Amino acid sequence: MKLNLGNFKAALVAWDAPEVPQWVVQELEKENIELITHECTTREELAHYAGDADVVWVFGGSRVISAESLSDLKRCGAILRSGSGTDNIPVEVATRLGILVANTPEATCDTVSDHAIALLLSVIRQIPAQDRAIRNGIWDPKHAWPGWNLSGSTLGLVGFGHIAQHLARKVSGFEISLMACDPFVNEQKMNEFKARKGTLQEVLSRSDFVSIHVPLTKETHHLIGERELRWMRPKAVLINTSRGAVIDEKALVRALNEGRIGAAGLDVFETEPLSTDHPLTKLPNVVLTPHSAGDSPRMLDDFWRYSVETVIDLSKRRWPSSYVNRGVKPRWRLTTTESVLGPACRAFLKEARP
């Protein structure tokens, strides 16, 4: 599909969705943005369909954009990855080339933060184990006795971006203390959410529960490894809804088996899908979900909505609401962002949402 409307061109080269909604097409058309959509699977296809695009757009986990193929995108000023994770985008190379890498973490902030809380409560209240016991004919309130108290505890957040901030706001009524570490978020911002800023070691060693909210990059790969797990408290609970490879799974299995930490709630894994014989599936002190933290009835609508807003912002040379390569010197001169969703888009979303 191709809309030839103006000098600004966006190329949607991969999308994990049945189809492109008509309202997406209409919103971009109103802004005189030329849109092409083609599922690209090779470097040659990417160069053909997106070689002259201002924005190259990936909706989901496609790895069609590689470090090598970036050299074919001569006009590209920004890559948009709908969603939060950008581990399928060569961010470092894009940064060197002056290409902004934007994403849309706002689309899943509510659901992922909800899921992190759900995993935490499932672990500390032993809900999955008690459910399995009843289904197996065991009616014993002492079976899978909860080993943690939530009130009066400390929750540590590793990473304090959009999702972690949503989580901090939501747990404010649980009578817990918050700590957070994030080199890109200052103490004043954390204080707005009543979270104390600390180093990674301080957060891990002083928290009863730890929730991971960092992107997967070269720097965060195995951020939580053998040393970091030894910093944690013996009964600490580790929650991960970010990316599996942020945690060294082998080290985590050892720590759980040896009782060096209490339990874990995991939505993401180093290799997905998780095999049925993976050691994590054998541990009774682990709650597992299949990378579903971002799922919700309105997930796709939100993904499209924030993506459209980002494309329009970029077409008007405005900084997008979220981007991951902080040190980039963009090819374009960009100004402060603002909301640009049109009335039709907002009306559609209002009708679509419950």
C-alpha cells in the first residue's frame, strides 16, 4: 500500500498485527505524510521500500533492520519501534549515524506495571501453588504458606522509566517503601513518586522485592548476574517484565536452588518460548508467564495510537515523547514535542475503549 501525499515519507516495514487500521491511514493522510507498508524480510526489500523514507517503522519484534542495512537508509532520520523494547534495532550504529530510535513504552505502561504487581502478589501470597493444590485434591490452608508480608516492606525498582513510574504510583497504597536506581533519572524525579534514589547495589541489598524495568542493551545484558544476586536478601523476590537476558538465568537458577533468594516472578526469558525441560519450570518458588505482560484488550489500539503520534511529531521535526539513544546528535533539527493526535483518531479511540 502507498499513499503519496507529501515530502515526508514513513515506511512501515514489519507489523505484528492482522492489518493496518484505516484510522491510522486517515490520520497520516491529514498530515500529508506519505505512507508505504510492505512486510520486508530481506535487506534488499528494505532498501527498495524504505531506502528513501524519513521514518522507518517496525511494529513489533522483526529483525529486518540490521547494522549493515542502516547504510541503505540514506534519508532516514528516525526509526520507530512500536512497543518498548528496542533490542531488535541496532541502536548504537543508528546513534553514530545520527538516526533517532523512537519507541512507544506508553502503550504498555498500564498493563506491564499491572502484570509486575500481579506477579509479585502471586509469588508472595503463593496463589499458583495453592490453586494447583486444590485442583489436585489438597484442601489445606497451611499448604504453600505465604512467606512474605507486603506492608512495611521495601520494593526496589531497577530502572525508573515510564513503566516503573506507573508501578510506583500504583503501589503507593500498599504501605511499602520504594527505592530505585536509574542513571538517566534524577533524584528529584524519583522523589515525586516517593522513591529513594540509590545505586544498583544499594537497591538490591536493601529491598525485600525487586522489579526489573530496563531495556536490553549491551550494558544491561546480564545486569543481574551472580554478583548482583549475592547482593540480594535471602528471602528477596525478583520480578522481571523487561527482557529475559537482563538476568543471567543460570545464575538465577543457582540462587533459587541454593536459597540465596526467596523466589521469582518472570514474564520474559533468555530464550523464548521457554522449553518444558528448562530448570525454571521445575522450581516451586517461581511463577512464570509467557511474555504476556503487555497484553490487554486495547493493546493494539494503543500501539497504533502512540505510533501515529510519534510519526506525526517526527514529520513536524519535534522530539518524540520517547526515544532510547539519549546521546544521539540527530540529522534533523528537532523542537519540543506536543500532542498531535487528530480529532478523528481520538474519537475512534474513545469509542473503542471501554
